[in-house]
Amino acid sequence: MRMTATEVEALPWQEVESSNVARVAWVQSGEVGPFVKGKPPHLGHLYVEFHGSVGRIYRYTAVRKEQHGELVEAESVGGYLNAEIKPAHNCTRIEVALS
């Protein structure tokens, strides 16, 4: 998937304390998942940018908003990403177009 640098920077990024992950963003997708405690969870796309190389961004689909919050607050952001997000969600690398 391609996005322009302007589109990438317009995402609602949150910097996180992690040796591997630089920042994350969650954008609601309009999808509704299975009901949890009588309410449908809001699903969205989770964008993750890693330290070390500019433009190393991945998008995970059908991520609950609550999972985004848990990721941001996790003691180990990378550990949560590896245990809870990567095994359960489809992932696409974002190619950042310079223009």
C-alpha cells in the first residue's frame, strides 16, 4: 500500500516509549467486530512506525480501539505488539511516496 508523506504525517500519531517502536496511530475503519459485553467494538487500522529507518511503517487491520490503548500503555510496547497484534491481525507494509 502506498501513502504520501503528507498522508502519513496526517495520521494521529502517538509517540511511545520503546526501543523498537517509535510511534503508533489508530484510525477507525467503520468495521464492527463481534460484540463484547453487549457492545460492538470499534475496529480500525493500527499504524506502527519502527525506529531506525525512515518510512518503516506497517498497517494492521481490524484492531480494536481498546487494543490500541493497551498497546500505548503496555510495559513493553514491542512485547504487546508481538503477542497480541501481529498473530491476530493482517499486516501490510506502507510504502511512503516522497511526492
